[in-house]
Amino acid sequence: MSEYYFYGLAALMYLTTCWTFSAVRWFHTCRTPKERHQYIWPDRKLQCLIYLCATILLPYIINPDSPSAWMLEKSYFPACYYFYCGVLLLCFFGTVKQWNQWKTVSWAAALIVVATMLVPALDAWLPSGILNAQGLRIWNYVVLIESITMMVYSGLAMWQVKHWMDEARDQNYSNPDDFPTEYARRVWLAPVLFTPLLWPAYIWDSPLLMAIENVLLAASNILLLLNVMPVWRRKAILSSSETDITESRDEQADDNKDEQMEQTAIKIEAYVKGQRAYLDCHLKIDDVVAHTHLGRTNVSLTFQRRFGSFANYVNSLRLAHYEQYLSQHPDETKESAALASGFSSYLAYYRAKQKLEHEGYGQKMPK
């Protein structure tokens, strides 16, 4: 009987960290980004809800010896965690990318999870239960099928985020809000990393393995909470990631190459500045390549050597447009002026301005 007491205690440790995570994430918001936290952390409220879902495991904490409570406990992790990882990936990065398809597929996945877990939850929570011994065995297979389905769903989320990461290479984006690449690199493999923790207790039907699993997952909750809380972490996650263009060390500077770069710069300015392409808040370097009919390497190198960088050049034009727009429309808000100037939000304008001023780019701003 004492061993079951420790099984329940391990489960309580996990549930306590879930409650703590949810409470801290709900109430902790740094002052500077508070007005924009829905954009900066579009998954914040969803994270709170997901961690509160672990409350359904209370019957196992109270009575670890109950077969119905054990069925609920061992099913919860493989059945739900892949869904949690997938929906958080798609929610954060899907919102940043303005990609609405994630909502449809995520709602469908949510319905599958709820339908699967509702039966063992009712069986564990209701005094009389709703499943007999044979029903519990049958539901084991239902949970297995659902868990594999959620693995596919989380795999789809990982593939989509990886696709967006590939798009963001080589300074492809002009707005720092377009895609937080550094954050994506940290979290996109979460479903894979959790897999060794989610299956052993279910496969071997072992309460001891479940106790170890609860302790390890409790530790992961604490580490994740420490990772997302500090202000410096938010700044690091949302700061634009610019990859330096690798230059050939043996490249010889000659008149022909300088002339070619000058012609490239003229074509770039004609499109980005002349046609006011910088007003497109999602302007990418690939768009410049397509409109100028030049090689991507040539365009990238020209941006680096003649304009500082793609993002700096485009955002300097946006900043100049912002000042001019406000002077011509004094009744407009700063938010609307930022949107009219090619920024995705006023916060994006502010960060771009701070970055250019910090790098001393203001002295090189195009006239």
C-alpha cells in the first residue's frame, strides 16, 4: 500500500507544477510588452488552459490503486501531450505567420482528444464508473489509435514550423515580427523530445515507470517556466535574426564587379524605394529577386555591401515614411501610422527604430 502512496505523491508533484505554471503564465506579464502580449505570446492563455487540463488526473492522486484511475493516468500522456505540443506550435507560429489553416486542423484534433479522454475521465471521476474490465481493455486500443493520430498531428506541426524556418533563412524577411526563428529552433522538436517520457508507462503498464515519468515531466515544467519568464528571453526570442552572408575570402575587387553591383543597387532601389515595395509589411528578399530578375546571391551581396542589410534598408525607408505620414496626418494614431508605413504593428516600428539607432544606421538612411 505504501508504494501506491508514493505513486500518488509523484502524480501530485506533476500536477502541482502544472498548476504553478498556469498561474504564473496567467499573471506574469512584463510591463513593456503588456499591451501587445496577445501578439508577442499568442499561446499564453492557451498554455494556461492546457496545463490546467492535468487537473483531470486528481482521481489517481487520491486513489492510485483504482484500476479506472490508473487507466486515466497512463492514457493521459500519450493521448494528450502530442496534441498539446502540436497546437502550441501551430498557435504561436501560425498566429505570427497569419496562417489560419491551423485553427481548422487543431479544432478537429481537439475533438478527437476530448472524445477519447472523456470516457476514461468519467469512469475515474464517477463513483460507480462507466467501464467494466472488458471496457477498459477495449479503451486501451482506442487510446493507442488516438495517440498515433496525435503523433501525426504533431508531426504536421513540426513540418510546418520547419518550413517557416527554412523560409526565414538569409535575411529573407524585412519585418522582425514576421517569424521568430531563434524561438522556433528551440521548440519545434518538442514532440520528439517528449516521446521517451510518454510511452514506457503505457506500454509496460507500470505504475513505477509512471511515477518516474511524473517526476521528470514536473522537472520539465519548471525548466520551461524558467525559460519563458525573463524579459531578456522574450527579447532574444522576438529579436530579428539576421544571418551574415558568407563572403568568399579570395574574392578580388575589380571595376567590373563594382559596376555590376552598382547596377544591381539601382534596380533594387527602383523597386523597393521607387515602387514603394517597402510598404508591404511582409516584403521578402525573394520578392526583390523576383521583381528585379537578378540572381539571389547578387541581390543579397548588394544589400549587405551597399545598404547594410536587407532588413535595415527596408526598415529605414519605413521609418522615414512613418515620420512623413504622421506629419501629414496628425490625427492618426501611432499604430495606424506604423501599419501605413509597412510595419506589422507599432511595436515592430519601435523595435526597428531602436535597432537602427543602436547600429548607427540613421546616418546612412536613404533620402
